[in-house]
Amino acid sequence: MICSMGAEERMSEVLETTAWVVAHAKYVAIDDEVLERFAAELARERPPLPGWERRYHFHDGTERTVFYLLILDTLNFCFWPPPGRPKWRVSYQGEELSGYYALATMLKRAVEEGTLPLEASALARLSLEELKRILNGTGELQLLDRRCEALNELGYVLEERFSGEATALVEAAEGSAVALARLLAREFSSFRDQAEYDGKPVYFYKRAQIFAADLWGAFGGRDWGKLEHTKGLTAFADYKLPQVLRAVGILRYSPELAARIDHQELLPAGSPEEVEIRAATVQAVERLKAALAAKGWALKSIELDWLLWNLSQEERFKLKPYHRTVTIFY
């Protein structure tokens, strides 16, 4: 067992339930020999860890930044377009952006222009038309109605339980990144990222953990980002990390599943195949982290996640498609 921290200091429910899925998986396997070779390559090359991109994120060092990050991670899901539709893109300071960075910059612009309310009561009443104006671009961004519902819930719960303040939510976690992720998953249905596999619950809490990690990263571990137990966070089970892990051969899919993904067939949210991909992603990162540590390069799971996500932007890791699942959780 890699983690020596107590259960309250690590995402034990994520680690334990995803390990159970991997042990009983029918469609996805982890190739440990390939993983060791990839770990040796990474340890030898030591690619730089990505820093926080201030260019694309709002940051004034105050409570407003905390609220911005919470809104950002409330909406941080499903950026690929429906079949046959163009990808959502935006223009920002002469640069064309898509996906997560498009979202981050549109929200940053809206905060700076005063069109994105950083008040819980206003978020609770935000309309779909207002959100469309904030996220204006070309192409199609899926699940806009669900994004609006998530923002409305965010505003309502903050107003009802946290005095309308994102910082009050952070303070309720008492300085623990793990406690903060659990708090989000408990209080907000849109952050309650869990599934069922063979009748057993499986926990991922992807966006809840991302908020804790983003807060830590944006503030450099100081001020509102001064959080303990960031080592206890896991990788964020999405669609880009498994694409990288499959490209290098660490994740192996059954022939039937590989064909479905390669033909861009939708995998239903909560299906055994989708749950296995996400569980294997979490566990592969844990094993890769342990292999790197044995080679003298100690990283947190979230740092390794960031490194792999950056690699996912390179063409050599895009030779095979990522799996597609329509979901609000990633």
C-alpha cells in the first residue's frame, strides 16, 4: 500500500473502491511492465511540471478569486462536441482557445467586465440566456442547461449554508484539501461524482478534488490556498488521462471496448466499461507515482495528473480517440 496517511488525510473511499473495480474488471487492465518502462522514461527526462496559467485565469489574490475558481470548477466538464458538430471555441487576446482554457478565459473576462456575478444570490437566479452570453463563442458547448442548473445550485447552497461566501465553504474544511473535496461532494449534487459497479458504490469526486487542487495551485499553497493533505488527493478521472495512458500502453482495453472507443461510440455514464476506465486511470496514476518515487522522483498524484494532462495536448498522444461519455462529472 502506497499511502501511509490516515483515512481522514487521503481520499480513501476513492482509492479503495477504484482498486476493487480494477481487481474485478472485465474490459480494462493495467499493464505494469509498460508502466515501469514509462516511469523510467519520465524519471529520466523529468519534464517540467506545469505551473498555474495566470494568463487564462482570473486572479486578484482575494476572496473573488476563490469564488471564480469555485464557479470554474462547477462548470468544468464535457468540452467535446456532439457527433458532427463543431468544437466550441473562443477568441481571447488574439488567441483561439477551446475546452477548459476557453471556459477559464470566458469566466475571467466576465468577472473583469462585471457580467459574471460573484454573489450567491445572483448565481442562484442566473438564467440560461445569461450563461450563454457569458460563454459566447463558436461551435457547440454541450450540456449548457445542466451547467446553468449547477450554478443555480451552487448559489442556492452557498446562500443557505455558507453565508453566501465561497470562502466560508473553504473555511469549513479547516485547512484540509481532502476535507474540502468531501465537503463539496456532500453539499452539492453536481460535485457528487460516484457510480455503481457490480452493485457496489465507486467514488471518483473528480471536480471536487480539482477545486481543492486548483485553490492550492492558484494561490501557490498560501493564503486561501494554504491546504494540508494535498498528497491525499487522487488523479482526476476524466477522458484525457486515459487517452494518454492508453497511448503509451499502460491501459489495455478489450478488443470490443477498443473498437467502440475508436469508432467514437458513446459509453453510457455509469456503464461498467466507463467505470472501469475511470477506476483504472486513478489506480494507474497511483502505481505510476509509486514507480517514480522508487526512481527518486517523488510527485503528488495531482502533480502527476497535471503532467499527464499536459502531455495529452501533444499529437503523439492523440493517435487514438478518448472515450466519450455525456456527463456533468468530467
